[in-house]
Amino acid sequence: MIDAKRVIEIAERHLESSDMFVVDCKITPMGEIELLIDSDTAVKLEDCAALNRAIESELDREVEDFALMVASAGIGSELKQLRQYRKILGQSVEVLLKDGVKILAKLDSVSDDGIVISYEEKQSVEGKKRKQVVQVTKEYRWEEIKYTKEYLDFK
């Protein structure tokens, strides 16, 4: 069976001179390889096709049959690399915590420990009868987060 590490190594070698990077690689028992890439700027269809050809040229179909698909990690897909988080600093994200709470917020910062997000929330304020909308800034550790996705607001 083709090893995901080998596919990633081949891809990273071919992407070295660009601003693109490997996000994820999944291989099914049937030999279907899905390689997701991203970029600090943009991933073009031609980039995916060129990388697909480069990887195929280094894998031997005579030894093992496989189906390879190289794709861009699109908007709405889960962020998996710190580099992806850094690319969207200051933008809207959807964060699902492991306790089931979903938060729509602005990504303020990212570190090796986690992320800092800010959002508006209705809270009780002393001296006020009704809850008031207040700006909340919170830090979440990676262990608390199930996933984070870029969020597009069409309002």
C-alpha cells in the first residue's frame, strides 16, 4: 500500500520553491489518494494538475494501482495547519468547541498553544435590566477545539 508520508514528501519537494504547502493526505484501502494543498496567496487549477503529474511520475502503477486527486483546501474546509490560521488573521471564523459550542468570531491571533478570537455576546450588565451586547475576547487552547473553519458572511 502506498504510504501517505511518501506522498507528502514528494509533494513538499515539488512545492519547495512556491508559497504552497501540504495540508493533509488521506489514502483509502482501495488506493484512492486525496492530497489537499493550500497557499499563502492562491492555489490555481494548473498548480493542482502540475503537482498531480509530478506525484504520479514518482509512483509506480505497475507495483500498485492508485487514484490520485490533488485539490485545494477550499473555503469552508477545516483549518489544519498553523500556516492556514496565520493566512486568515483578522477574518471571520467558525469555531466548534469539543463541548459542542459553536462560535462565529474574528480570529485575532494564533500560537502554538491555541487561538484568540473576539465576538459579540449578550451578557447581563450590572445596573441594566436587559442583557447588553458586549465585545468578548477569549483564548482557546487546541485541546478545547474540535475544528475551525474560515467563515464567509454574505451580509
